Amino acid sequence: MSTSAPFRETAIAKVREYWNSRPCNIRHSPKPVGTREYFDEVEARKYFVEFHIPRFAGFERWKGKKVLEIGCGIGTDTISFARNGAFVTAVDLTEKSLEVARQRAKIYGLEDRIRFIQADAENLGDFVPVERYDLVYSFGVIHHTPNPERVIEQIRKYVGPESAVKIMVYNRWSWKALWILFIYGKGQIWKLRRLIAEYSEAQTGCPVTYSYSRKDGRRLLEDHGFRVTDVMVDHIFPYSIPEYVRYQYKVAWYFRWMPRGLFRSLERAFGWHLCLTARPE
Ligand SMILES: C[S@@+](CC[C@H](N)C(=O)[O-])C[C@H]1O[C@@H](n2cnc3c(N)ncnc32)[C@H](O)[C@@H]1O
């Protein structure tokens, strides 16, 4: 069975409705949305909790280069690329996220480096003029669209022989998937794909969430003319949720005893983020 089969028929309108109702990371700061303090705090929290992102994206490497970001959300990585000197085209399915991201670019004076476009990545060519980018980047997005393969097919149009593609999709064989399976699914492994979709995000009921083994992730790219050059697994969320939603970072009791080195090894083996780097064949 294709990894895409379970949600293939889900309407993109449902996906848009879900993300419009609560853009990703919108509650990363309690400050008024749209202010500089708000955006500073969103960024600090994101890269504190997901500190592997700057390493994966390599923001400083794209100075003076063209970056196409697919599924920019409220624009945390978009700003980091632009601040480091890249020229960014950032697309998202939802008006709400783009509204916040545009305001963010304005606050930091980066409007002339970022072009925002509302687009369904499955039909990117209908929205975004076809040209070559040095990097096509998509973090935590492709697994939320009903037909991820279509997005990869579209990406082909925007790359040349020297371009890089960096995508993050969820890792099926991860601590988080195991957690969802036992806490919400009572161990019913045959329901794993559906359970992951239901409980993958902070707000339950995400209409589409695929997850990929390392092999599936590679295949997603390799079946569409890319050669995977690097696979990195990372990220286990270690904090106690009641404190985390109050902006405090208290490590959950079951990780507190664990030496840092052991925890990092666990993250690299069973992290939730499967980060793939590829080049056109
Ligand atoms: C989990 S958020 C990630 C946002 C951002 N990349 C980040 O790391 O903060 C997923 C984003 O993907 C967008 N998305 C989902 N399906 C999409 C599609 N078919 N085309 C464009 N964007 C899509 C959603 O609107 C949402 O903003």
C-alpha cells in the first residue's frame, strides 16, 4: 500500500480549515500577536524546543541564494532565511498564517527579501511562477497534505542540477508515535496511521498526517527523480505539558534521570522529525 493511501480523498479545503483555525505555533508567545515581542518570543521558543532546525536548514548557507519555502506557516524559518541574506518565496495554504507571516516580515524590515504567495503545494505550478531555486525547503508540511507525492512532483519544476531540497516529515518509528499508540491507542498497532493523524498536533483532529519510515521517506523523494544525500532523525519533546503551556520548561519525570548523552542518542534513533536532504538525479 502506498504511504499516501489513507488520506488521498481528503478535501484540501478540510486541511485549509484546520490550519486556518489555529496556525502552527501561534501560541508560542502570550504577547499580542503581530508585535515584535511576540515574534521574538515565538522564534526563541521554537529554536529552543526544536534546536535541530537551524542545523538542518543551515540558514547562513543560503546568503544571496534563492529559497522556495513550502508551507511557511507563521514564518519562523522564512525570517531566518531572509535575515541571513536569502531571497525567499514562501507559500502556504492558509490566509491566516500568511497574514501573520507578512506582518512578521514587516516588523523586521525584511519585506523586500520575501515574496509570500497563498498556494496549494500540490498544484504549485498554478500559483508560483516556475523558476530555479537554490533550495526548496519544507519543514513539517508535506505529511499534512492529502497527496504528498504531488508536492514532490511539483518541486521538480523548481530545481536545477545544483539545487538542494530539504524536507522534514514525521518519523513513524519514533518515540512520539509509540507514545500516541500506547496513551491514546491502547496499543492497537493496526490503527497507528489513523492515531498519528488524530494526535500528531497540539490541537487534535488534524485531517491529514502521514508518517514515514526512513525507507518510505527516501522513496518519496527517490521515486520522483531525487537522490537523497543525507538522512537525519531528531527531536523528542522532553517537557511536561502542563508547565510547557505556561511557558515553563520542566523535563518530564521519565526523562529527568536520563544522562544528556543518552537522551540525544535516543533522539537520533527515535526522534519525531525525519529530515531529508536531496538533490536532483
Ligand atoms: C505544521 S505547520 C508547519 C509550518 C512551518 N513550516 C513551521 O515549521 O512552523 C504545517 C503548514 O503546512 C501548511 N500546508 C498544509 N498543506 C499544504 C499544502 N497543500 N500547500 C501549502 N501549504 C500546506 C499548513 O497551512 C501549515 O501552515
